[in-house]
Amino acid sequence: MYEIEVTDRQSQTALDVDSLIQVTKHLLSAEQVKSAKISLVFVDDPEIHQINRDYLQHDYPTDVISFLLNERQVENLPNSTEIPRGRNQVVEGEVVVSTETAQRESENYNWSPEEETVLYVIHGLLHLAGYDDLTDAERTHMRRRERDIMKLCGMEPPQSEMDEPPGESPPTELPLNQKGKCL
């Protein structure tokens, strides 16, 4: 069972809350998360800057911050090369997204602020599921999974310097809505 709560404390982007909940549920399903209680919080740059400073001691705004609110079930964790990493996990967490950063950054990739916001939600949720981006190898693995999830949601991810050749990891089947998309 997945419980998802959305809090909107920003005015940069009109949010489609139902689509954000759908993307969240699809990702949790694709990651084979057993159950989850997720809070998605949408803020502006000053608020995420404050959160970043208070909790991570980074004195700058950022795109997304994830907080895992429960301990990982170590005995059930897949190894670091497996997909999905959320398999059989009970996940409680919060994902804080700056829509102001999404608005600004989306211009660099020729796609909408809403799509950039969805990317940040996916990135934050993957952190909660056990992915990391602290090393080049982990970052590549995580970016590949982001692209897989976006494609399964009917989104064409923007090209970046971190892109891997297509087909590096097989997509996981997701139940999609009647339009064939998460959005």
C-alpha cells in the first residue's frame, strides 16, 4: 500500500497533483517497494536553500532533497548492481523539490518546468529506494534508472553529458494509464 501526500508551498509552477501521485506510485511499483508513506513537498529556492543549510550544511539552493524517515531493512537490500533496489522495502520518506530551480533548469534542456519537476521527484524517490549518486558509477546507474522510469511514464528524457548508450538496462513493466503514460 502506498500513501502519498502532496504539499504545495510554491508559486512558480502549476502542479498536476494527480499526475505526481501517479508517477510516485508507478516508480514505487517498478522498484517493487512493499509499502510506502511518501510526502512530496514543493517549495521555492529560498525555502530549499534554508532546508539544505539546516539539514545538510550546504549554503545554497538545490533542486531536490530526500529524507528517509525509517531505517533500511538491511537483510532485504538487493546488492548495489541490482534493479530494482527498493525490492521488498518499507519506505517512509519526504522528497522536497524546488520548482523555482525546475523552472530555471528546464530552459537548459528544452522541456517544460513540469517535466523537470517530475525528474526531480523521480530522482528523490530513487534515493529513498536505495540509489545513490556519490560516485561516477553510482551516478551513471541512477541516471540510467531515472531515464527508464521517465520513458515508462511516456516522457522523453533530455540529453545530457551523463547519458549512457540506449538499452543499457531493461525497463521494468509498469501499469500505465489509459493514455499509455504516467502523466
